[in-house]
Amino acid sequence: MIARDRRLLLLAGLLAAIIAGGCAQGGPEIKKFPPPAADVMHLGFHIYDLGFQSPDSQAARPLVWTTTLLLLTIVVSLNLVAIIIRARLRARLSGSTV
């Protein structure tokens, strides 16, 4: 039971970094940060949309690479923060009896 719960927490932690990355679909008409009810797409879908569905995919190539780098940066940084927090909690709780 505990091992299953730990696996679910690990899976939730890995997916949270990917789900957290999103962008608002639009253009110059977005003047402020979009409200929570605005259409926000996942960065992975944004990469697909720009790279494969764009009429001029060669012109969108730099934006695709930039978005990919942003997504990888978000995922790696959130995972590093989770590793640090988990190590600190493990060190703090290892001395106590549960």
C-alpha cells in the first residue's frame, strides 16, 4: 500500500512539471496576462501546432526551438526543486520515529 502511494506521488510530481507549462493562444491582441478562463494550451501542443500545422513551418522553426527549450527548462527546474525538497524532508524525518 505504501509503495503504491509513493509511486503515485512520484508520477504526480513528474507530470506536474509538464502540466504547469502552458501558453495562451493568440497574438498581439492579448495586451495583459490572460485570465484563467482564457484558452491556454500545453507547451507540447504549442510546439506541435507551430511545427506541423503552421502554413510556413520554416519561418516558425526558431519559435519551435525556443518553446522546446522553455519546456525542457521548466521540467528540469521543477524536478530539481522537487529533488531538493525531498532530500531535505527525508533528512529531517529520518531521525524521527514514525
